Amino acid sequence: MMRLARAAMLALEPEQAHRLTLQALKLLPWQKPAQDDARLAVTTLGLAFPNPLGMAAGFDKNAEVHNALLRLGFGFTEIGTVTPLAQPGNPRPRVFRLPAAGAVINRLGFNGQGHDAALAQLRASPPRGIVGVNIGANKLSADRRNDYLIGIAAFAAMASYFTVNISSPNTPGLRDLQGEAELDDLLARIQDTRAALPSRPPVLLKIAPDLTLAALDAIVNLALKHRLDGMIIANTTIQRPTSLQHLRHANETGGLSGRPLMAPSTRMLAETFLRAERRLVLIGVGGVDSGATAYAKICAGADLVQLYTGMIYQGPMLIAAMKRDLIKLLARDGYSNITQATGTKFKAWLE
Ligand SMILES: Cc1cc2nc3c(=O)[nH]c(=O)nc-3n(C[C@H](O)[C@H](O)[C@H](O)COP(=O)(O)O)c2cc1C
């Protein structure tokens, strides 16, 4: 049944399939999620994660299915990217599957309904678990930095944590905010805004996998200087590995996600772990599609992991299977809790 449903979904145009998936999730009967094995529990960021597997940003841009995703067995989910105003994003088609590579290219461009709509959804369906809010800027904003501050203020009472997304390749100029001077200023303003709020959710910075190591040095230093809580590594890549060369859609403009992103994003994660020396919480994302790949991220330095593209190809049964496999891997390596594996093999990923 599930395999048939998967095949049917993959036969549809990607954005249609996504809309249908969101509708199906909304119809899921309410049920309490099964209790996770205690060995998968992670306490970090002042939050108790029942397991380390999160839905990455971009799947639930408007906070329509956050509770359904938690019921499916995710340990946490991240809504957004949300922008202050609704905006349509880029013209379609703008999402492309590369099934032979287990990959997707998207150039959505922060399509979304804006802060008010996402807030209304969160109020109508208050989070029953850990729900992060990924904030971004409108394409036509006169002051993009201010869009992030507006986002922090708007969602402060609702967010388990914030992700500052300055790494989407699909809003021209956005990644310039990763530059040292720009980022120094943005992070100072974000922390000032946060300090003035009654609730102060943790703030994480989501970076691109395409940064040079010199740029990563500067970013980690700024994250520490401004006392950020953590980093999310990484967003989609604008690189196109040669292995994709002959595949249909490989040359579409946009960010590449999925299996080809596993190695470069895990390398960047390990390089961040090396620099952060456990002073930042790290969320590893990019190419996770199994218990083994999630475990590899954790051993490379991740406290938590996220995935999106793996779910597109394998469907919702993937999460339960991943949790089973993670427990087997912990037993194999003699760990009594997943947190013991964090960073144990980061050196294997360094240049
Ligand atoms: C269709 C699509 C839309 C995405 N939208 C966002 C987004 O709005 N904000 C964001 O920070 N990341 C977004 N991402 C990036 C993912 O959160 C994640 O960082 C990336 O896809 C790598 O993980 P994966 O290989 O498991 O998909 C998107 C990814 C995809 C495939």
C-alpha cells in the first residue's frame, strides 16, 4: 500500500505531490505518538527532544502540519522559512526531482503566506512538541536585516527555537548576509531584539555548504562572539557534482538537496564541530536518508539531525525505520545514549 502510494506521489509534479502530502497529513487521525526509546532522547538548547530526528525547514513553510509531523515520530520540526509578507516565490516549474541520484533541485524562493498566516496556524494548533521557526527576509524588502528582527519578535511566544536562515540560494543577495561585517551587525541586532523579549528562545544560524573554510572560521567566531545557541549545517548547495552530469534537470538553477549533499554537508559539519569545540549545538542536515546516514552525521559532530529530501523518496515510514536502525547502531558501538556518539568520528571528515 505505502509503496504504491509512494509511486503515485512520485509520478506527480513535485509541488502537486507536496500539496497532496500536506493535505494527507492534515487528515491523519489524532493519535499520541509512540513513546521513543529512552536511548534516543537528547536534552539540549534547554529542550527535551524525544529523539534526534527533525523535519527540516521548507517542508511546512506555513505551519500547517507541525503537529502531524510530531505524531509521525519526528523528535522536532521546523516551520518556515517565514517572511514578514506573503510572497509568491519564483515562477514554476521550480522544484525538480533527480530520482536516480536521490536528489532534488529547488528554486522556490521563499514562497509563503507571511508571518500573520503562520502565526494564525500556530495559534489554531498550538505546538504539542518542539517546533522551531525558521526566519527569513522578503525578496523586495527595503531592509532585509529588519525582516529577521520582525520575525523574532513576532514568533517569540510560539517558537521552541529560531533558525536564522541566511543561506538560501534562491533569494538573490541573501547569502551575502553570511559575510563577516554584515553578519556581525545582523547577529548583534538579533540578540538585542531577543534580549528585550519576555521569552527568549534559543537562536541557531543556518549556513550554506558552499562556504570556504576561511568564511566558516569567521562565522563560527561570530556565532560565539554573539553567544548564539547553535548552528544548522547545511542548506542546499549550488554546486553540481560531476556524478549528476548526465541526469535530467541536473543543470536547473537552484539548491541541490539529498544524497549528493551528504558528503559535502557532513564535511562542513565536522569542520564546524572542530571550530566550535562543543560551545555550539550543531544540527546536521543534508542527505540523511537512513539510520546509518543520521548516525554518520551525529558521529561527525551533530547533536541533532534534520532531513527533507529523504522523506520525498521514502515516505513517512522512514522515520520509524531510522529510529530502529539508530538503536541497533548504538548497541553495536556500546553506547547507552545517542548523545555519547556525538563527534566521536569528526576527524574522519576533515580535509
Ligand atoms: C523543496 C525544498 C524547500 C526548502 N525550503 C527551505 C526553506 O524554506 N528554508 C530553509 O532553511 N531550508 C529549506 N530547504 C533546505 C532544507 O531544509 C535542507 O537544509 C536541505 O534540503 C538539505 O537536507 P536534505 O538533503 O535532507 O533535503 C528546502 C529544501 C527543499 C528540498
